[in-house]
Amino acid sequence: MTTLEDVTEIGRQDLFLAVVSTRRSDDTIQSSVVNAGVLAHPVDGADVVGFVTYGKTKLANLRLRPQISVTFRAGWQWATVEGGAELIGPDDPHPVIDAEVLRLLLRNVFMAAGGSHHDWDSYDRTMVEQRRTAVLVGPSRIYSN
């Protein structure tokens, strides 16, 4: 049985790069590469897969059809997490997450995906200016080769 610990180990081997797939309105699949990682949900503490994004395509798809798959790979090893996406950001407010908790959440997602930053104030400003959104995936299915 594949676990989120396995997902993290595979992700760590290739800079936490992952392929994210969402469903478009015409039922075709839209995929892109993101940095993603496993972290605790800011409200209930459950482990989730998270990444940060902005723009229209992924977010529009997820707002209407929140099912998502996130696949990490390293060489021929891979692990996929499927589940429902929860969006938390300036255009997707959460009833108990204020601006300060969102600021820290975006940092936590970034760090879970292997990131570090030399100027967190600059990072925070960029996240606000670009209206970045945290995408948290509660796993309903995890599998690998």
C-alpha cells in the first residue's frame, strides 16, 4: 500500500516536481508540472498534498470540477495521489483562514515542496501581487508502481 510518506520520498528525489491533471469543461484532461509536497492542513491537521498556483486554467477547472490527480516521479518510480482539491486564496476565501494564516500557508506549501527563500517578505509580496492560491488535495486514493 502506497502512503504519503512514499509520495514524499519519491518527490524529494526529483525536486518535488509533479504532474497535476484536472478536467476541462469538455471532459478532456489538462495537465501541467508544478512543485508540490505533503503538509498538514491548516485547519484540521490532516496530511494533504499541496501546491501553489495562479492564473485561470487550473483554478477554473478546479472550481467547477475539484477532482484532481497529482503524480510524482523519480526515474521509473512514481506515485499518484487522487482526491478533491480545496482552494484557499484571495479569490477562494476560506471561512476560518484569514490573511495571516494564508500568508503562512503559502510559505508552508512552498517549503513542503522543497522550497526555501532568502527574503520571505519579498516572497509574501509576490504571492499577494500575483493572487496565488494554495491547492490542497485530500487523498482519496494513493497508488504507485
